[in-house]
Amino acid sequence: MTDMIDLSVATRRMDRVLDGIGDEHLLAATPCTEATVGMLVDHVLGLTLAFTAAASKDFEGLTDTPPTLPTGELPGGWNDVATARLSALADAWRDPDAWAGTTRAGGIDLPGEIAGLVALDELVVHGWDLAVATRQPYACEPDEIAACLAFAGTVSDEQRTEGALFGPAVSVPGDAPALHRLLGLTGRDPSWAPPG
């Protein structure tokens, strides 16, 4: 079994990034070419619920359906909703049972330890997406990036398609910072910047 990873560092960082997003940002472009900032926020709100359920092995609905393209229609007080959901996500993955056995996410059965790494990767990579799109600083812990790199390196070229967890890999120099190498592996251009 993969060593348990404390997701609270990543969830708190995501919460800080979301705190820096205002209504004026919601229609802005992101490194995910088909998604606005608002759509990615919507996605984060959904994935927090799905991966909390995956950690709890709660197979009633949330873990059974493949992710859909988010609409960007956010609930009132969405930032407070996000804070509560991110906290619950971190709490759920503190349970050693979350990392053991088999669970389900996006309608796919997978080992608990892999689901935990997917949740971490979603937080780290989408945190960068939202931070860079809204011109916020962004930095991750080396152990988080190392865990995500190890996971991302197991994804085959055939599994990398537009709209999937990872898009086609973007070439990044081997001596680039670890975060940049992770971004390239997940189909992002580390040099992407918002227009204007």
C-alpha cells in the first residue's frame, strides 16, 4: 500500500486559491482550454464530494457516475461550500481504511491508494490551473509533487485524451522544476499565462 498522504496541505492551499477568486474571474480562460475559471471551480466542488465518498467507500451515486463537463453554475456562497467540502475531503483521507482495499470514483473501481493519489493530483494540478488563471502565486510541497509525478508517470499515452484526467503530455525539459514536469505530464503548458 502507498504510504498515506495528508491531503490537508493540498486542501488548505486550494481553499486559499479559491478565496482569491472573485465574480470577475469566473468567465476567464484557464490552461484547460475547454473550461473557464467558473467551470473549474464547479469541477472542484464536485470532485470534493466524489472523492470524500470514495474515501468512505460510499457507493451510493456520487462514485458511480463518470465526471461530466462542469457548467460553471455555482451555488450561492460557493466559497463557504468549498471550504466545508475541502475540509471534509481531507478528514476522510486521514482514515487508513480509505487507502486500503478497493473503492470507486467516476464509475471506475480502483484501489483506495490510487484514488487517494488521484484526489491529490486533482487538488495540486487544478490548484495551479486556477491560481495561474487568476494571477495568484502557487507553490506545492516537494512530497506532494513527487507523489503526483509517480502517479502521472504510470498513465499510458493511450489513456491521455482531451477531456480525460490527463490530456496528451506536453514536452517539458528534464531539468525543469518538478511542478513543471508534473504539469507537462498532465497535458499542461507550464508557461501558460492568462491573456491580456
